[in-house]
Amino acid sequence: MTTADDILRERAESIRMLRESAAAIVPPGGDLKRIRALRFGSPAYDRVVWRQMCEMGWPGLRVPEDAGGAGLGMGEYCALAEELGAGLAPEPLVASALAARLLRGAPLAALLSGEAVIIPAWQERADTVEPGLDATFRDGRVSGQKVFLPVAAGVDAFLVTTAAGLALVQADAPGVRLEAVQTQDGGAFGTLTLTEASAEPVEGDPADAIEEAILATAAALLGIMEGSFALTLDYLRTRKQFGRPIGSFQALQHRAADLKLQIGLTRASVESAAATLDAGGALPHRQAAVSRAKARASEAAMLVTRQAIQLHGGIGYTDEYDAGLFLRKTMVLANCFGSAQLHRNRYASLTKDREDD
């Protein structure tokens, strides 16, 4: 008979194994040479590395086993997102995992194998977590515009939200136009314009998948904070002033302690939200937990990475030094899947509704 303790031990082991497997993509010691080499290129991520991720089953972590995925929980997914965040991996795991939750059959198999990169095109305006539904889908044709698509230049197909449901559009189909703009971290966001583009209908509701993507983004921000903080602590231990490591000065110790507290609070929020999603329950309750985690992660990551620059002194302001890479990544991810302000407002609204009940 399987007990609750057995389940907890099994989950802890799964999380440990996932963290260890991430070392294949995120080298121990924080080597960011690969990240620097990919910045401001096209598509700004490595398709070979992406196939390795697919071989390890990462895009399908949340896909049920009977559909070809791993069927794991949000605890495992967030642990993996955290590790990849710490290594600033540019591959589109969160976006593709969102699409994988909604696809079935041949398109899902192509995504999970790494044969095709498929991402959702769900956003029609800035700072929202509600799928845009202004795009039209009639007689197998889609028209409309979607914005803020990650790694858009390296995508094979888009899963588009429309008023008539989801539609799968091939990137090379007639009527598809993509414009990419570089982002602060060296990646790119795309604007997708569809004009009577041929598409296949896909059944599914993206609401739950978007909540999972929000939380995975919060976990990635947690990883970025950890990576930035580790780099900063190493600098404080080795940089000397007046014949002493600067980390021995009490004022800097206090600042480092404050940053560690922010990381700990963020971890607690992310892990609590993951447990809430895994437990199921009413959608508003799950949304509130996710918004609490994302609001904290967005704000704390900006604080930690900005403070890291200051604690590094003049060297921190140079692009050649890695501290800036963490801040640049945070500036992009902090507003992905909703800003801190949006999630504070959503949390307040959701918890007020529960109090009124």
C-alpha cells in the first residue's frame, strides 16, 4: 500500500533527478559562454540543445503519460524551470510546454521529439494573462495579430487562440508574416500577423496551461535570482579592499542577508503555488496562489539582480561581466505572463471574492 510519505519521497527523488539532469544543459559553475555566443543572433537559441531537452522529455513533463508525456507535477516542472533560469538557458521550454499541454496526435509527437518547435500565439496586448480572442477562425483560415512571441524566428508552427477556438498554423504557410524585435537579454519577441492563413483546429482550453506557464516563469526568475546571488557571494569572498575581502564588511553582509531573505520568500511562494496546483481545487484558489508567486518573483528578481550589479561595483556595469546577463534576463521575464502589478491586482481581486463568500 502506497502511503503519503511514499508519494512525497518519490516526488523528492523525481525533483532531485530533474535538477541533476539539468546539468547537461546548465554547466556546473555557472559557465555562460554558450549564452553569450547565442545573444542577438537568430533564432537566439540552439536547436541542437533543444533536441537534447526533448530527448530528456522536458517539454512533455506536464503532458499525461497516455499522451506521450511524463505526467509529472508542477513541483518537478518548477524545479526544472528554476535550474534553467539559473543558467539563463534561452531555449523555449515554457512556451513549448504550454503548447504541449494543448496539442494531441501528430503535432504533439513532433513537438515532444524536437522535430518541430511549436509555441502558443495567445497574446494580443501587453500585460495580460487572458488569451486574446480577437483573431478570427473561419473555414480553415485564421486572420488576426498576436504579439510578444518568444524565439519567434526559430518556430515551426504557432498555436493560435481565436474566438472560435485554438488553431494550429504553420510558420511557412501563406498569409503568415512575422516581425521580430530584439529584447534586452539578446533574444527576440515576435509580432505575428495572419491574413487568411490556413490552419487546423485544435480542441482545448488554454486557461490551466497558462497558469502553469505563469508559475514556471516565476520559478525561472527564482533560478535567475539564485544564479545572480551565487555570483555575487563569490565576488564578495574574493574581492579585497584594505587588505580584507569586502564580504567581511558588515554593511555588505547586511545587504547580502536581505537579498537571501528575498530569495527564500520567493522560493516559499513558488513551492506553495506548485503544491496548490498539484492538489487541484477551484480555479480562483489556484490563480491566487500563482499570482502571489509571480508578483513576488518579478519584484524580488529585479531587486536581487540590480543589487548584484551594485555589489560588484564598477565591474558590474560592464557587459563583459556576467552579472549584467542576469539583470538583462530578469528585465525580460519579469513582465512575461503578467507584471508584478497585474498579479498583485489579480490576487487582491481573487482573495477579496473568497472573503466575500
